[in-house]
Amino acid sequence: MENNPFSLKNKRILITGASSGIGRAIAVECSKMGACVIITGRNEERLKATILEIGDDKVQYIIANFAKDDDVLALCNKIEDLDGLVNCAGLTKVLPFNFAKPSDFKEVMDVNFFAPAELTRLLLKAGKIRKKGSIVFISSISGVLCSAPAASIYSSSKGAVNGLVKGMALDLAPKGIRVNCVNPGMITTDIFSDGKIMQEQLKEDMKRYPLKRYGKPEEVAYSVIYLLSDASSWVTGSNLIIDGGYTLL
Ligand SMILES: NC(=O)c1ccc[n+]([C@@H]2O[C@H](COP(=O)([O-])OP(=O)(O)OC[C@H]3O[C@@H](n4cnc5c(N)ncnc54)[C@H](OP(=O)(O)O)[C@@H]3O)[C@@H](O)[C@H]2O)c1
């Protein structure tokens, strides 16, 4: 399509957490919009499944475990210049606050907050994010607008991400680099596949959404495409809520 401000043609975009759920959908949908995507995650088989879905076996994939500082540095070293970065990798830990030890907070903060912050800093320091580049963090409504029982650890990590985005947006504006985050409500993915939250509980929870369902990974991906594209060229430091109306109530 001619003159499409949402196009990602000729843009090189790194997507973390692209081996599953929301990150995979972002990789697939960005690729459909013309981007050259580079994907990362821990699990090689799942990364390859993402590549299969994209349908281009030339897509570069890099294995990295964000619980390891060395992996974050090695990932940065393997990356060439980027127009976009999507920090999507993340995990949750369902634990009532009374049982949440510093080591539990650290486990989640390392992957949800410190690793994406450090990856972004290293890429910037190496001059690998081009002028007019766009950085997107996948945060959550949890920790920013609401929380849930036993979610204090996860909520803390996402609240921190939202704060980071605001500060980074100001610091990077002189370079013309934009920083935004997307705050989804519940999206159907594997994130709760450890079985700690029962399917019945999830079905009940779904009814609390005005649109009467959870979101789909691609519904988050479309908002990320907007933030990566030139269509959002005057948008920085914002958080885009994608939650089927949940936080209206
Ligand atoms: N699903 C929701 O309801 C929801 C709502 C709001 C926000 N989010 C956020 O959206 C993001 C993606 O979640 P999702 O629902 O798509 O979950 P998911 O299907 O479980 O995918 C999580 C992704 O993060 C990667 N990851 C986890 N730990 C990692 C580590 N130590 N090092 C490197 N990569 C790691 C996984 O890689 P491997 O496959 O290689 O392990 C996977 O690609 C997260 O930041 C999550 O907090 C999700």
C-alpha cells in the first residue's frame, strides 16, 4: 500500500520474548507490516516455531536468558543497528505478599525490569538504536492501574517499567528516540500455564471484562505496530491501555 504511515517497511526491529504469546504475535504481525525482525528468547524450538509462522527462514534468532547478565551483553553484541526495540520478555510469580521473599522479587524484577533496562541501555550506548528509533515496553495494567491477589511481585515489576518509560522518554527525546509502553489486561497466552491459577478462576475473571473476553496476542501486536511506526511520530512517554475496558469499572 502506498503512503501507509503504519508501515514498518525497511525497519529493523528486535523483539524479546518472541518465542511465545504476545512477543510471537508482535514478531509475526510486524513482519507482515514489512519489518525485518530479529527475535530472541530462551527456547530455540519455540523461536523456530515463530520463524515458521513468519514464513521466512532468513529471520535471525538469538538465544538469551535474561536471568543472566552475560546473556544480555552477548545479545547486545550480536545486534546490528535497529529502528525499533520491543521489550516483551517477562514472567509472573503468583505468591501472597506474606510469602514473597526478596529472592522472589529479584527473580521477577531481573527479567521484567533490570534485563530490558540494561539491554536498552547497552544498545543505546553502542549507538545501535538509530535516530527516530522507537522503543516499546510491554508492561501491564497490573501495577499501574490495578493489581490482583498474590500479584504484588509482578505488579511491582510492571509499575517500575512504567516509571522507567517516562524517565527514558525524556532522556532520549533530544536524540529523537521515542519510548512508550503498552499496558495490556489479560491476554490468552501461556503466561499462567503453571496451573497456579485454575481455568475456572480465569473463566470467572473473564466475565469482569466489559467486552466479556480476554484479549488476543495480536490485539496487543497491533498497538505495538502503531508505536513502532511513523504514525506515532509525536507520541513518547505514553502508556497505551489495551484491556477490553477492564479498568473502567
Ligand atoms: N498474558 C497476559 O495476560 C499479559 C498481560 C499483560 C502483560 N503481559 C506481559 O506480556 C509479556 C509477554 O507475556 P506472554 O503472556 O506472551 O507470556 P508467555 O507466553 O509466557 O511468553 C513469555 C516470553 O518471555 C520469555 N522469557 C521468560 N523468561 C525469560 C528469561 N529469563 N529470559 C529470556 N526470555 C524470557 C519467554 O521465552 P521462552 O519461551 O524462551 O521461555 C517467552 O518468549 C510479558 O512481559 C508479560 O508480563 C502479559
